[in-house]
Amino acid sequence: MSDLVAADELRLLIERIERLEEDKRSVMEDIKNVYSEAKSRGFDPKIMRQIIKLRAMESHERQEWEAVLDTYIAALGM
């Protein structure tokens, strides 16, 4: 009996993951459409993606990243 319960539980978990994967695909398509809209309005999607990454960072993490970037830029004489 417990094998049947475990199989049912596994099936339910798999089905939940499948639904979430479908939701994820839908959300990714929505995000792609927003970037396309932004591009058509004259914004640069590459820069927008970078800004989103920076905004997701903690302040101290972003400052550290910027300091390393500045060091690399200076080392390359840019």
C-alpha cells in the first residue's frame, strides 16, 4: 500500500513541476515581449538586463563589483 501512496505522491509532485515549468515558459515569453517593446521604443535591452542584475544585488555586493570593474578598467587603460 505504501508503494502506491509513494507513487501517487511522486506523480503529484511531477505534475506540479510540469505546471510550474509551463508557467515559467509563459513568464519568460512575457519578459521577452517586454524587452521587444522596450527596444521598439528606443531602449537598449542589453543595458536594461544589466541594470536588472545590478538592482538584484545587495548594495555592498554591487559596490564590490563596481570596485573590481573599475580596477580592471584602469589596468587596461580604458
